[in-house]
Amino acid sequence: MKVSITHMVPVPVEQAVSAYRDMEFYTARQKNAGAITVDVLETEDLPDGKFRFKVRVTEPSRVPSFLRKSDVDTYVDDSVLDPEARTLTWKITPSVAADLFRMSGQVDFEAQGDSTRVTYNVTMEVKIPLLGRKAEKHGLAKTEEACEQQSAFLEKWINEQSPS
């Protein structure tokens, strides 16, 4: 299943893209969303101006109770930020059942005057017979909430970082 969620954030696009390159922002954003631990595994400046980072996150489980075996989820987020294209692509690999669960997407940043249109394009696939579609619907509903929270945090972060 796929979903596209758009939010307007009243901050300039350059600041929005720059925030997503800041690992302090990433860690604070994940903690704001409820992460228990956020461990940066690697960061890399790519020759074409892109920035790649890989992070392990542990958070309270978002998996429906009828499917989960633990109250926490741990996953690796492998992301590439392209400041020139104003995109962030990402792929989530869970530590358990990685062969049954796929989640990836792209965040697009588009200038709208002094604001930024942030579009989250998310693809989720759960390969569990009879239960996969229900789990995907549940997961995408949670994703919509997370995107709204992420947009609000982006605005708050930039406003707190900007000199008065």
C-alpha cells in the first residue's frame, strides 16, 4: 500500500532541508516521536553532494498487538538526503521479520514562498497471509500521525535554532 501525505511548514525550504541533514535534529525528532534509543551507525558525505546516514532506532511497538512478539520495535533507517533535488529517500529494515515487512519512501521539500511544502510518500508492504492488508492499513494510519508530528517538530526545531 502507498500513501502520500502533504504538510505546509512555515519555514524556508533551505532551512527545512538543512535540518534533515543534522543528526541532532534526527535524534531529537525520533525521541520526540517516542523513540527509546537512537544510535547513529554511520554517516557519509557522498561525492555528488548527497548525504547518507544509517541509524538504529528502538521505539514502543507500532505493530498491532495480535501480530507482535515484543513491546518494542528495533529497526535500521537507511536514508539519503539530496539537498540539490530537495529529497530524502529512506528504507526501514526491522530487526525481526525483515523478510515479511517492507517500508520505504521519499520526502519531497518544495519552496512555497517563505514556507515549505513537505510531502511524505510512504510505501508499506506486509507479507503475512490473511493479515497483511489489515496490518498495512494500521501501519499507514500510524504513519499519517507520525508525519503530522514530524512536520510540527520540524517547525519547532527551526524556530528554536533561529536567532531572535
